[in-house]
Amino acid sequence: MPELTLEEENRDKGGGKSTAIIIAIVILAGIIGAVWLKSSKYAPVMVGSTAPDFTLQDMSGKGYTLSSLKGKVVFVNFWATWCKSCKDEMPSMQTLYAYLKDRNMPFEMLAISMDRVTTQKEIDPFVRSLGITFPILLDPWGKTDGKYKLTGVPESYIIDQEGRVVEKIIGPRDWTTINAVEKIFGLLNIQPQPQAERS
């Protein structure tokens, strides 16, 4: 077998070092990326994590700050006027809201509209047509959907009295069924009742 000259041997060693450096950079980049994703405010909100805080106004200009609602169970719902599933879900949300408010439960429901500036005018007639009485919050510039890393609408979060997410719901749900409200009723120490008894 022919022997390598000194120049060829050094070049071969240099190539090995370059490969090792590239591999090390790739591994380091992967570690940094994983750490960033875990700590980033744009990482998906997971059950057990603290719900990202926000301050938004309702249609009358009243401000709501999530962190100021500690001590209450909070239902946060993301929706839009152009979303048919949202329209189908909201009447059952209203039923749940009215049921708990009538019993003076430490509970709040905040429905955050994902309508942007171009469709803001649709919100008021939409809400009126459904007879909604829970707070409708406006976010025309998308401040909160970035924090919560939404996959779409509707998307809901049940937040406990300490501000932790205890349930994340992607898609619509019938909030008049016992299974749907199990987490909420458990946090409020309410014994679930059949739908007929709650209506």
C-alpha cells in the first residue's frame, strides 16, 4: 500500500477535524434550539404550565388582565366570527356561564376574538345574535394567539385558581354535557347534575 506523504497526511487530518467541528456545531445548535423552544413564550402552552398573562379590553373598553383573576377558575376561549364551529359552540358556553354565575361561583369566562381589524365590525352583531353575556375581548393585532401558539379556532383553556392550565381543548365542545365540564366542576367542588336539572 502506498504511503501518504507528510502533506497528504496533514490534509487528511485536517479534513477529519473539519468534520468533527461541523458535527459539534450541529449538535450545539440542536441543544440551543431545544432550550429556546422550551423557554420561548411562543412554545405551545401545555397542561400544568402557567397560563401566559394578557391584558385586553372588551367591546365597551373595560380591561381584563388574566393574572388579576387568580382565586377564580378561568375559562379562556379563542374564537372568530368567521368560524362556524365557534358559532356552534358558543351557545353551550353561554349556558355554562349563566349556570355558574347564577350560583355566584368564583368563575370567569373570557372569549378572545381573533378577528383582525378588517372583521371587527362583525363582532357586535355576531354576539348579539347568540345572546352572549360573558366578556368578549378584542385582540385585533394578535397579541395573545402568539403567546398561546394557537393551532386554530376554537381553542379553549381551563385555568385553575393558581393560574395553571389544567385542560387544553382544541376544537369545539358541547359545554352542557357532564364530561365536558368535569374539570371545571371539580375545581369548583360542584357535584355534576344531569343537563335537564341545569337548564
